[in-house]
Amino acid sequence: MKIKSFRSRLLLVFTALASAVLLFALIAIWLATSQQSERTLERELAVSERVFAELVDVRAQQLQQAAEVLTTDFGFREAVASGDENTIVSALVNHGQRIGTDLIVVQTPQGVEIAATHAAQLLPSLAVLTNAQAKAQFVTVEEQIFQIVTVPVNAPNLIAWATLGFAVDDKFATLMRQLTHADITFLHRSSGLIFATSLQAELRELMASNAGSLQQVFAKNDIAAHISQFNDNNAAVNTETDLLIVFSTDKLEATHEFLTLQRQYIGIALVTLLFAGVLATITARKISQPITVLTEATKKLGEGDYRAPLTLQRADEFGALSDAFEGMRRGIAEREKQIVFQLEHDLLTGLPNRVSIRSLLKQAIASAQSGYVVLLNVARFGEVNDRFGQRVGDELLRMVAQRLRDAVPTNWHVGHLGGDEFVVVGELQSEPQVAQLIAVLKNALELPWWLEETSYLLSFHAGYLAFPHAADDADSILRRAQLCARQAKRDNRFAVAYSQGMDEQYLRRLQIVQALPSAVREHRLQLHFQPKLSCQSGQVIGVEALLRWRDEQLGVVRPDEFIPLAEQTGEIQRITRWVCAAALDQLQLWHEQGFDLTLAINLSALDLQWPELVEFVTTATHQRGLSPASITLEVTESAVMVDPEQAILRLQELREAGFKIAIDDYGTGYASLAQLKRLPADELKLDRSFIQNIATTPEDETIVRSTILLAHDLNLTTVAEGIEEDAAWQVLKRLGCDLVQGYYFSRPLAAAQFERWWRDYHGENSNA
């Protein structure tokens, strides 16, 4: 019969559930208590057996002490020694009565009976009795069990052996039962003879008549038992394995508390089942009509359908629940909409964010569509935030986003990857179309940026590539577009297209960054030295220390590769410390060898921000006994312009400490003549770009001439680097340059190579 009523089904379900739970719990408890009762019986019998063994040991010790009292008695020993049988018997009787001994046997060392209460031949052999491991054991004599001990009689040598024993009878078994809480039976399996027991007569007869099948007797009578053999730990005394000791207890008596617990739980289960039935009946009455409506509404919410409103016109709790469901539906729908929008859009600009752009690219690649990605980067936007504040920066980013929306055609997607990066994605676009888009973006972004009647100067760099030709996954596409944008920034161009090999440069920079700390730490960098000569006389006056790095995996790593990366990663100060220490060590060695040289060391822009720079260089120079005047510290013009005020202050401190200051690569940076006048400099190094073609390019000669005149007017020594031919040297002589260096004279050399070059160079000049 099929039950259609919800109330009846609910009642049936509640009752069945409660019944199943109670039944399972009952079975579990029943099994647990049964198993626990078995384990308890086993433990109790094991404990009883251990207690019995300990009591037997105590009794054996008492027997041992009693025997030793007898054998140490002077009169007894004298009687044994003289063979006075009457005295021996009298002593044995008196001593046996005094200690309650049931068996006493005295034998010669050869085993001949001297006096005994029982025939000596009924005992085990004297060799067995006198065994150290066989003392205080059980033996059977004339269908009776005795616990015996054998001790020597010495006067002072061994003259006899005395064996004393206590009878093991029902009285002894009953006493052991009181102490061990288990019945104890001593029996012979084959004959069924029971020597002693604490059991009642009925069980005694059953065990005696079924000695060969004791386990069946125990099972039929609900008895738990352990069976042990006589002298189980010493087969030397008695090898009759049919002699058994049985420890037993009544199972019903031992498990009475467990049975009581099971009966109590059955009663509790019945009461609980009745209560569950009543509760199910009441609940079924209260819940019927609205449940279907609420269930359907919940199902729709679970499926993501938030459109249909929930209307359940009731004034009770179900009505309130219906209103709560409706409020939840509206709230979830609104939050779902907000979450999806926030997940896929940038909150600042409202443009699709990185997640949305990556999803767009993945879908395009999965559907085998091609297109272009253009990534735009706002140059030096961090400086805008630092100088004008976060609010101005955010407003400018919103303006950039809006201008991109207005400028980009509708078939392109505009997104904001975060920070100062924007992206434009176009599916099914051709190369001419992307070129047209780049031109449109360039024109739009070069227009002035007005915010609150203030114009801000923003510059942009872009990188673009085709997908899936240049990359076939979203992450690689965006990463390579970023590489192109950075390349555009380095080249001072608006846009750069991706070309094969850019990734290799990027990966090489990553490898350099990873290998640089260990190279510095393990001193795998090297110093090479390039000579500096007097332009007029050609005399070698000093060297410039130049850093070199040859790596096993990376090969030769140029300074212009790893020095900027060292500045970005914070390794530059460790490099500067090492370079200064190694260069000064070498200069000290050369001075000791008679080489009269000056030394030039290059400093980076970050070194000029290092507060301890002056103290470090000064201490290192003095420790080596060198004069600061022999050290020239070179800084590039662009390094000074990073923070002119701080750089000028640090250079002034170095100059006051006695060091010479040189401005390197002059003419390629942004230093003005006013800044040059303020710089605490001693030398001005002309960049190689003006020197290499000076012999053939009048414009370069004019620039160099004016720079030399300016430097001399400012009392600065001029140094020309990059001399690669004699013609350039001759022009510089004519223009009055002070110092020169370049490959025409020597490439940078390791210290040992430089020393050989020095000797060869001076040898040639002296011959000339």
C-alpha cells in the first residue's frame, strides 16, 4: 500500500529513522558489552593466574625458610652426621608439627633414604630435586600433590639432602580462591583424578568424568577457564603433562553488570522510540502545505534563477519564512550581479580587469580566432602619485580609461590590467588595422591632460603582438606585450611590436638576477684594469678598475647588463664593497712593487644614496696605507641627476676626504652647465660617442674642443675614453686634452696581464 499523505510519510520516516538509529546503537552496544565482558573475563582469569603464581612463590619462600631452619639446627646435623636415626626422626616430627609440613624426606648425598614420611622412591630423582631451577615445585606422591623444596644439610660439607613439602588439598584450593577470586582445580587429565579443587561437588564430578574434554564442559556450563600445566616453567621436575591447574569463573556472575546495562538500554530505546513517534506526529501536523512552495523556490535559487518572486500569503511562521526567502532572493540576485561585475572589472576605471581580459583571450584562442593585443604603460606614473598624491593619480587613470574608450573603435576591447597598465584587444584584426589603431592611440594620448585647471604631462609606451602567432596562451600574450612596452620605454618610442628573441632577453635578465647574489657571495666577479695615459706625453699615470663577470651558464655578462639589475635587487652595495676592497688591495700591491699608479673606481647612482659610503671608502683606503689623492671615484652624469642635491652632498664629502671626483660619460645625460658648475668634480670624462669619429667628423671635434675649453676654465682635468686609432689621439693632443684611454692603447686587462703590458709598454717607449 502506497502512503500518499505527507503527514503519514513524515511519521513513518521519523519512526523508521529513530528505530534504525536505536537498533544500530543497540547492536553496537550489545556487541561492545559482549566483547568487553569477554575481555574482562580473560583479564580477570589472567590476573587470578598471576596472583596464584605470586602466592605460590610466597608459600615456597616460607617452605624454603622452614627447611633451612631444620637443616641449620646443630642437633639435627649432628644426628644426621652420626647416623642417629631416632634423633633424626624425632627432629623431623617435631619440626614438621611446628611448621605444618606434610612431607619430610632425608636422603644421603647418594640418594639413599635416611628417614622419611613417604617413600623416597616416589619422589623425583635427587638430581632433579637438587636442581637450582626445580626448588619449591609441585609433585604428585601417592595420588596427592605436594609443594616441595629440597635443601642441603652441611656439617660443614654436604652430608645429606632434606626435602619438605606442603600438601595441596581442597582447603588449599579454597584459600587460593578467596585470594585470587577464581576457582582453582588440580587434576590429572588422563585419569580424571582431581587432587584438589574449590569447585562445588557437581562441577567437580563433571570435570572428573570429562577430563579429556574440559572445554566442552566449560562451554555447556557458561564457565570461563584458563588451563595451565604443573610446573609449566620447569619440565625438569615433573614431565607428566597430563597434570593440570584449571582457573575458572562463572560467566553469568562475572557479566552480570553488562547484562543489566543492556537491559537498561533496551528500556531507554523503547521510551525514545515512543517519544519520536509522538514528536513526528505533532511535526507532521504543523508542516504540510507551504513545504512544497518553499521547496520549489529553494530549488530555483539553487539553480541560479533569481527572477521569479516568492509569494506565500500566510500570517504564520511560514509566511515570515516566505518573506525572508523573497528578501534573500533579491539580495542574492543583487550581490551576484555585483560580484560578477567586480570579478571582471576594475573598480577604479570600470574597465574589464586582468581576469576578464585573460578569459577573453582564452576564449579567442580556444575558438581558433586570431587578433592583436596592445598593452599601454603610463611612463613614470609612480612619480605622479608621489608628487601629486593618490587622488590625482586615480583621477588621471580614470581620464586615461575614458579617453581610451572614446578613441578605440567599437570592435576592440579596452581593459585595465592594474596600476599604470591598460590593454586593448581586437579579435579578427589585421596588421594594417592594428597600425591604424596605434596611430589613433598615439594622437589621442599626446593631447594635454587637464585636471582641475591644471595640465599634467603624461607619456605612454605601448607593446603589441599578434595571437596566436606570437603566443598561444593568455599569460604569455600579456607577458610578451609587457616586454614590448618596456622595450619601447628603453628605446624612447611610443610602440614596439613583438619579435622573436625578446623572450630570450627577458629570460636572460631573470637568470642574471638569480645568479648575481651567489656570484657576489662566492667572489666569482673579476676586476680588469684599463690604463689611463697622459694625452701629451703618452706616460701611463693610472688605471680604471672595470668589473667583469664570466658565468658557467650565462657566459660573459656585461656590466651594462648586470649593474642595473644589481641596483634594482639591492646587490649593488655588496658589489661596490667588493670592488673597492679588491681594487684597493691590488693598488696596494702595485705600490709595494714600485708601480706608481692612480686608481679610478666607478660608483653607481644608489651608491651616492648610501650614508656609510664616505666612511667605508676612507677606512678601506687608510687600512691599506694608500693616499686618497691617488683614488678617483667616477660617477656618471645620469647617476648624479637621479637626486642632484643628495649626490652633490655625498660627492662633496668624498672630495673633502681627499678623493678625486670624475664625472663620467659627460654629454650623454641631462646635466646643465649650472649643475656642472655646482658639482664638486676634478675630472670630466668625455663620452666615447664624441671621440670615436672625432678625426673625421668636424661636429664631434667642435663639441670636444668646446667641452675641453669649458672644463679647463672650471679647473677640471679632461679625460677622453674610447680612443681606437692614432688619428683620434693626435686630434686630442692638438685640442689640449689631458688624459686618454681606449683600446688603441690597451683593452681592460687582468692584473697579471696589465703588469706584463706595463713592462712591454715602458720597454718600447724607452727604446724609442
